[in-house]
Amino acid sequence: MSNSLDTYLILSGMLFAIGSFGFLARRNAISMLMSIELMLNAVNLSIVAFAAFGAFGTTQQGVGVGSVIALMVMAVAAAEATVGLAIVIAIYRNKRTPLVDEYDAMRQ
Amino acid sequence: MSGIEALAPLLLILPLAGFAITALIGRRLHKQAHWIPVLAIGAVWLIAMGLVIQVLTEAAPIISGEGEYAVHGFEMHLFTWIPAGEFVVDVGLVIDPLTACLLIVVTTIGLLVHVYSIGYMSHDPGYWRFFAYLNLFMFSMLLLVLADNWLVVFVAWELVGLSSYLLIGFWYRKRSAMLAAKKAFIVNRVGDVGFALGIMAIFINTGAASEGATLNIRDSIHAMLELGDANPIPLFAVALLLFAGAMGKSAQFPLHVWLPDAMEGPTPVSALIHAATMVNAGVYLVARANPLFATSTDAMVIVAAIGIFTAILAASIAMTQTDIKRVLAYSTLSQLGYMFAALGVGAFTAAIFHLMTHGFFKGLLFLGSGSVIHAVHEEQDMRKMGGLGRKIPITYATMLIGSIAIAGIPPLAGFFSKDEILGEAFKFGFYWVWGIGLFVALLTAFYMFRLMGLTFWGEFRGPKEIWDKIHESPRVMTVPLILLAIPSVLLGLAVGLPLGDSTLLHWLEPVFHEAEEILQLPHKPYALFGIDGVLILASVAVAAIGVALAWRFFGVGIGPIRMPSRPEAVREWAARVPFLYRASLNKWWFDELNDLLFIRVGGRLAHAMWWFDREVVDGTVNAVGRRTVATGGGLRRVQTGRVQNYALGIALGLIVMVVSYLLLASGI
């Protein structure tokens, strides 16, 4: 395994696949939130890798762009996780269960 | 210029203000509610007379034409009503000799009817409402004759229709009155559609002229005449559309059915609206558009034919009616038919002459019949009257004058105007109009003196206790009768002389000059000892025969002329012509015919259309709605409400997008 872009992208793809599978397969809301984090981090990894291998330009600024975007995604992910957890807790208080297939209030 | 024309807008403002004030606070004025309306109309009368004198003595400035045929009058622009680009409607007043003649009739009879109503309506709980409506009517009618714009005339046309509706249905708790009001309104709508289409046709026609589209009456007629055959819509059609409006308002066959029923309204209303003024609006309209009609000989013949047919139809019905007001209503129809016949043969002046004289004597007869009805305690059936001449002498004397006038006995007013119509019809070559007209004159004399015989002569046929209580009406009612009797006697002598070259002819000649020139009517010198004398003798003779026949059947008691009524002879004659008798009694079954055509057949048709609308039109719309709802119901299953189903959808969608991108990028 050499130090190439492909290595990072394969890792990123594997992480994303695991995250997707977790989101689709797990019934626990907390696990699903964790899967979302995994997917976001997979994306972050690919962005940073792209930047490091010069996809946004080889100048110092071009490399910096990737870091900035990654930081932004982290901030948004943190916010999302907060809101998501708050919602899950709120629903949990009503439903007394963390399992999403029990959450059917929106279903007519 | 005396400045009196500055007062002309008051002719409209005063009645409108009278209506508004009385409508708003009239209820609180109780028995004093008549003051404002009566004073308003009194002032209107004074102003109108001032203007009329100025116009008819040619003291007013010239507004059109020149030389011998210059039209003297007043014109004024009030305001621009609709300024919408090319479409501009100006509201203005015009008082030419034709309007002046109408003003005399409308304001004089209007004022007298207002005064009469003080007595006639005094016990009615809707006293104030009645006067408010009367003033609204006066406003509308004056606007109708004063307006210089087709659209404004149309608005006034609808307003008189509205006031007529309100006043026919004045006793709205009475079912028959309400139905009669609706009938009048609906039948008038039929004619009004024609009138509205006619106005639109005028607008389109004048749009082709160089000055651009206009709805000003005089300008539009001139523009259309200049275009001649190049008009987008033939003048023939325009004339007939306008005439359709006139037929509705003036109750000409086949739209005549509303007028007899309109007698459900209070009698002063019958006198003012349904005898002397509003029903003349159609005659006025045709006279106003005279050059338009003159260009189309066919339209003129249709006007004459419908007029004279209505005249004989209505006269034949009037022969057997027993309701005193209905006899007068059919008589009004018949006389209006005369006026249209005169317009149709080209005798415009004669038509307006008859309009004026008829307005006065028919107004008188109606007010007189109101006085009779009052005297016999709201009884309208003449079979329960008789001998009233002894009890109510003033009503009797004035109604006798009215009857002589309408019968056409010289030298009363009706003789002059009716003779002029018949004479001109004969001289212009319309022998059929003359022949039928002469026969109608006989019928007129007959049914009027039948009315007089049944009402005033012979013995009273009603209950004895009513006979004892019969008394003459109060002075507020008899004075208008006397005042109306004066023009009924003198109007013909005043404006109808010298024969063949009358004062009225001089007044109106400038207005009708154009039409007469287009028609190229023969101007034969008047021959009192020739053809004209013979014609006069003929019409007086038939009138006398009619009167004599009525006397023989229904009796008479004027001074030394005494004859008993002979009901058995009436029955015998009725039995001899059973069909004609029943036809007359049943008004030639026109109400039944309308019932069959419009209620039964029309109702079926409407029902079929309703079915089509419900099943096909609504059915289509509802089917679309139902299918949409069903589809939505099916698609609703997609929305499971489970987060992971949605997530799967997103993931699958992403995969589809990525795969299709890769396939496209690899160039397959």
C-alpha cells in the first residue's frame, strides 16, 4: 500500500459503507446517530485527502481549503448530533423506547 | 342667454336628493313625509317650464343644424364618467324641442301625481316609502330624457325599470303584486338585452368612423349615417335592436304581457309610470334615433306593423275586461301601439303629439279610476259599480272629459293627435295602418264609454251599505284631476292648430327634419276641404259610432241623453261571436301561451340542461376529483412514517445516481 489517494478513498468508502449499513440496519436511534457520524467522518476524510493530493490547487491556500471544509463539517456534525440527541431524548421520554420502528406518530 | 340653463342640473339633483332624504329619515316624518318630495318636484316643474319656454320660443342658442331647421336648445357637459383610454363616456344634458315636449309631460304629470298621492296614500303605512320611490322614479325618468349619451340613457332606462318594479311591488305582502313586479322586471329584461346589444352595435359602428368611437347620441347617429353602407353592423340591425328595447319598456307585442299586471301597484303609480311617462320611453327612444330608423325602410315597416298590431290586439282585449284599471291598461297598450305605428310610417311629430295628449288624458283617467276605487272601498270590478256619477261628480266630470278626449271627439286633445296619426298614415301610403287604426279608434270609443257606462251611469250593483258611504275624494285628489282635465281639453287646440301646419310641428320639425329628408315623405299641402277633411270626417264618424254603440249596450246619462243599459243585449252579442268573446276575455291566451312556452317547455328544457350540467359537466369535474383522491390514497402507503424506510430510499436513490453517472461517464 503506497501513499496514494486511492488508499484514503478506499478507507473513506469503507467507513461510509459501514455508516450507511449501520443507519439502515440498526433500530436503535442512538446507534443511527453514531452511524451518521461515521458517514460524515468518511466524507471528511475524503475531503482532506483530496486537498492533500492537490485537488483544490497545490498552493498553501488550496491545501487549506480542505481543512476549512472539514472543520465546517465537524461543526455542523456537532450541531446535528446535539439536535438529534435532544429529539431522541424527547421522543424517548414519551415512548419509553429507543427503537425507531416504534416511532410511528407521523404515520397516519 | 338668460342663465336659466345653469339650473338644469337641479332637474336631476332635486328628485335624487328628495329620494335620498325621504328614504333616510322619511319613517320619522310620518304623515309629513310628502313635503320634501312634493316640494322637490314642484321646483323641478318650475325650472323645467322655464327651460321649456326658452327652448320652444327659440330663445335658446342653436345647438345643431342651421337656418330654418336649426335646433334650439341647451347642451351642457356635466362630468366625464368613464375616461378609459379610447372609451370615454361623458355625462351631459341636452334639452332640445323633443326633450322639452317630454319634460312638459313628465314634470307636469309627475307633480300632479305627487300631490294626488298625498290623498290617495294617506292611510298607507308605507307612506314615506312611496314618496321616496316616486322621487327616485322622477330622477330616473328625467335622466332618461335629458341624457345625451347612450350609456347614460341605458342606466336611466334600467333605473326607471327598477323604480317601476319597486312601485308595482309596493304592497309586497300581496303575492299577486310581488309576482306582477317580477313579471314586469323580467319581461323588460328581454327587451333590455336588445337595447344593450344595440348600444354595443352603435359603439362598434362609430369605431369605424373617423372621429373614433363615441356613445354621444347625436354624434354617433351622424357618424353612422356618414358611414352608410360601410358600417360594420347594418343600420337595419341596430335600429331593430334599439326597437327591441323600446318594445320592452313600451310594452309592445309580444312583450306587452307585463303592463296589465303592473296595475297591481297603487293607482298613482299606474297613472304616472304605466300610462303617462315610463311606457313612453320606448316612443321617445325611437323618436330620438329617428334618422337611424329612417335609413331602413324595413325597420320602419316592422315598427309600424308591431305598433298597429298591438293597438288592435289590446283594444280587442279592453272590450271585455271587468277590472277598471285593466281596461285602462289595455287602452294604454293600444294607444302606445298607435304611437309606434305613427313612428313607423314616418309621422314622428304625430307620435310625440299623441304621446303628450295621451299622457295627460290617460294620467287623468287613471287618477280618476283611483278616485273611483277609493270611493267604492277598494273595489276594482266594474260589475259592482254603476251610477257613481251622482255620488262623485268631480271625478265623473273629469273622467268624462278624459274619455271624450281618448275617443277622439273634436275639439278635445285626443282628436287632434289621433287624427294626425291616421291622416299621415293614409297620406304616406300606409293604407293598412290607416284602416286598422280607424277600426281601433272605433274600439277605443266603445270600450271607454263601456267603462263610463258601467261605472258612472245606470244603477249601483254593489252592496247597499257601500253605496251609502260613497263620497267624493278630498280636494288634494280632485284638484289634480281638474288640472289634468284642462290640457286634456285644450292641448290639441293649443299646439295642434292650424291643422297640417301646427305649432307642435314647428317646434319638432328641426329634430325630425333629417329623418324626413331621408324618407323623402310627400309634402302635400293640407286640404281641409279635400282628402284631409274626408279623413277627419271618417275618424270622427267611427269614434261617434263607437260611442253610440257603447251607449246602446251599456247605457248613458249625460243630461238629456239618457239610455238604459241592456245587459241581455250584451250577452246576446257575446253569444253570437263566442270565439272572439272568449279570446278577448282571456286576453288572447297570451299568459297561457307564455306559461306553456316558458314555464312548461322552457322548464323541461332547463331541467334537461340541469341534468346535463349535473351529470356531464359536474360529473367530469367530480370524476377528476375522485380519481385524484383515490390516487393519493394509493400513494399514501409509500409514506410509512418509518425513518429507516426513508433512509433506504435515499440510499437507493444515491446508488442509482452514482451508477447512472458511472455508466454515462464510461460512455455506454
